[in-house]
Amino acid sequence: MTAAVISGRAIGWRVGGAQILDDVTLDVGAGELLGIIGPNGAGKSSLVNILSGVTRPTTGTVHLAGDDVTRRSATRRARLGLSRSFQTSALFDGLTAGENVHLAVQASGSAPFSPFRTARPRRTPDAGEGVEALLHRVRIRGRGATLARDLSHGDRRKLELAMALASNPKALLLDEPMAGVSAEDVDGLTEIIGEVRDSGVAVAMVEHHMHVVLGLADRVAVLHHGQLLATGSPRAVTHDERVQQAYLGEAL
Ligand SMILES: Nc1ncnc2c1ncn2[C@@H]1O[C@H](COP(=O)(O)OP(=O)(O)OP(=O)(O)O)[C@@H](O)[C@H]1O
């Protein structure tokens, strides 16, 4: 078996007297997509926050490509090849799609970067090529000159993906990348995320669209009340009685 790119070991997170996550262990390998599912409040976003370095776990460790990054900041983890998208949009609405991606490309470079220093991103030819390729990769090449605020919801989510890919990550964490998008855009995003996985990136994805997760994921981790209820192939977890109990009354 190849070494895990993202590895969480015995992760626990306690806050305000509540045990939000308890002894969660998971691995994601290169070119693998792990779907993270679970009922509302199960701890999925908390887990993504811990893996990405937004939150520090109370117990347990996080490794990235073999390096212990448990005490490393989100920024440091990003430099080491971990990228993520957020549940809420992190776009600059007053900039075009191309400019948003340009900022992400610049931010992923070695030069110190602040989006607040200049009103418009500096133009560099190599970044320009990267922008085109990224917009193409997420199927919105024709929208490069459109202001982010004028994009459809589905195209905004694609733009967020392009920005998350700007650093050429080896690991990608996606927190509900398809939240609120149309059925047509769900199909488009599913295809794009599948291609990202097939290009060798380790992808961990929280997603409520169950048919998407079960269709796309190589393995699925099911969280319930902060604990890992089951991990396995989509088929195995959907047939797991404990998982069915956790989802009682919901379609699985
Ligand atoms: N900073 C915090 N302080 C206290 N409780 C928190 C904090 N963050 C999350 N929680 C609680 O932890 C639990 C898990 O939240 P989390 O958002 O991780 O769940 P989730 O599985 O992502 O839920 P959803 O599917 O609704 O997005 C919830 O009960 C939530 O209220």
C-alpha cells in the first residue's frame, strides 16, 4: 500500500465541555477520494478544520505526506501541499473570475502576498498561463472576464475549486463543494472533482449529496456523534447496519 498523503490518527476535539470528535482515524492516499459523510452535527466540518489546520485537535495527530503537521498552521500546511475549499464562499466579489484565480496563483508562489496591498492583482505572464489552465480545468474558461459576483452559483463553486487547485496541491479538502448548486452543476462538479482525484491528488470531501459521494468516492468514512462509525467502500458502508441506523429516516 502506498503511504497516506493525509493521515489523521486518534483525533479528538473537546470544546466548551463537549466532545465534538472522539478517536477519529483516517487515511487518504494519492489518487484516492475519501467521502466523509454523517448526519447534521456529526463533526464533519470540525474534522476538515482539524485536518487543514484551522483548528488544533485536543488529542491525536495529523500527518501530511508522512510529516507530522499537527502543530503546523494552516498556512504552513498549504505550503506543504494541502489545499481546501470552504463551506462559505471565499471569493473576491469585486474582481473577475480570472483575477480571483490570479490572486490564488500569486498567493501560492514564494513571494510574500497580500490581497489588500493593491486594488488589482499584478500581471505576470507565467501566472496568466496558469490562470487560463485553471479556468479551463474547472470548465469556466469563457468566464474569466466576468466579475465573481455575476457568476452563477455553480460557476462560483467551480471558481473556488480553481483557486484551491492554484497551488498544485497533493491533498485537497472539500467541505460541501456542491452545497446549493443545480443538478446540472452537481454533475459538472462531480466530473471535475473526479478528474482532480484521477490526476493523483488525495481528496477528502464532505458532501451531503449522497448519490454523489457514493458514486464518486473510493472509500467512505461515516461520522456519527463525533465518532467514526464505519469506513469502507460505498457499497460496504451503505449495507452497514450501524450506518443505516444513524441515517434512520433519511435516504441513503
Ligand atoms: N467552535 C465550536 N464551539 C462549540 N461547539 C462547536 C464548535 N464548532 C462546532 N461545534 C459543534 O460541534 C458539532 C459538530 O459540528 P460540525 O459543524 O463539525 O458538524 P457537521 O457534521 O459538519 O454538521 P453539518 O452537516 O450540519 O454541517 C455540532 O454540535 C456543533 O454545534
